[in-house]
Amino acid sequence: MLRAPVRFGRPFGGGIAATVIPVQAGGRRLVLKLPYSGPAEPDPARTEARCLEIAHRAGLPVPELVAVRREALLMTRLPGRHRLRPRGEWRTFVRTLLGLLDPIHAVDVANERLPSYTPYPASDRGTVEPNTWERLLEALSQPEPEGGPRVFIHRDFHQANVLWAGGRVSGIVDWLHGCVGTPWADLAHLRWNLFDLIGMEAADFAVTEFRRRRPELPPYDPYWDVATGMSIGAGRRRDRFLELAADRL
């Protein structure tokens, strides 16, 4: 419980799954997070709290949990800022992001009570052709393809959830959707964001490089592009990503 004077700042912009408010309390820099719950994730605050505890115990660069209630959680505020695009050569940027996935997926969660990955419901069709949309819906209705071992995954891993300070990664944030699933589910979400903000060359490079780092994994299946893209709101870039995914089915 906080006993020092508390001062709340303006909510951070850009939040999709939660309202995030900076807090000053007795010289401590904290963050108050108010997640939006829904049918797919009815208790996101406690899910994130559990993921933070697991990740912190494993030594990952994540906020430290201070308190949690069903509708909110309080955590330490990490230094750094988001870096949506590389400042230099993008391959180095992508390799750095991929390097963060290795320790996440190596965390032992065999005895942890975490949700299991399941695809989110499909969003709006947007400008995707009806026949193509039907193919995508059919692909999404199929059983999940072989994706390697079930491991601890962030599920919302991408540039905006990685903080940088002094030219180095200072933290991985936003664990609302953490669960147990295939490594390819994390790679697919990063892949979509690389496509959106850098281009398809970077998205394809991420798959090739991840396979080089993790040769024991089965080949990447376009199912993961479909499962990721279908859960995102319609837009010109999202629609193009799904059309390219349909071409690979």
C-alpha cells in the first residue's frame, strides 16, 4: 500500500488495451494501469500481474509489480522510450528485437497457471475481397499448425512494447496478453508490426533470422499471419498484409 503523497500525471497516449497513468509516490516513479477486459480476456489485470511476477523472477527486464486488483495494477515505471523504427540499419534493429524473444520463451512455465493461446475473433473485412476473406476465415477455422513447443509468450510483442534508454533495451512492457503458446505466435505479431512500419522485407527477414536462431522449430506457417492479421482492425496496411498471407496459403 502506498503511504506517501501520490501525484497522478496525464495518461499516456496510444493505449489500445488499457489506460496507463504515470504516478509519483514518495519519490518512486510508478505506473497505474487500467486494462480493458473483454470476452477473450476477462481478467487482464491479474493475467499481466502473474506474467510480470514470472518474468521478473526469471530476470527479464520488466516492471516490478507493486499491487494488483481485479480492475487495475500498479507497477514500477521503467526508464526509456519506444523506438518504432530503427535509427540505423534495420537488420540490426530486428535482430535485437528477436534476441529478446529467446529469454522469454526459455522461461519455465510448466507449473504456472497461465491462459493458453487461442486466436482472437476475426475483425472487420475492410477492403479485402470477399472470396479472399472467406479463404482467410477458413484458414483461421483450421486446427493450429505445428509450431514447436508450448512456451511462455508475450503475445503482443513488437516495437511499441520495447523501451530503449542510452541506445540499449531497457524494458519489455504490456504483458496483458501473456500466455502459453508457440514461439511463432510472438514472431507473427512482431512480423505484422515490422511490415506495417518498415516493410515486408523486414517482416520476411524476421522469419528467416528467427529460424536461423531456432532451427529446431518447424517451418513458419502462413496461418500465423492470418491469425494475427485477422485480429487487427481493418486498414489499408492490415488489409494488404492479409492479402499477402492469403497468397501464401
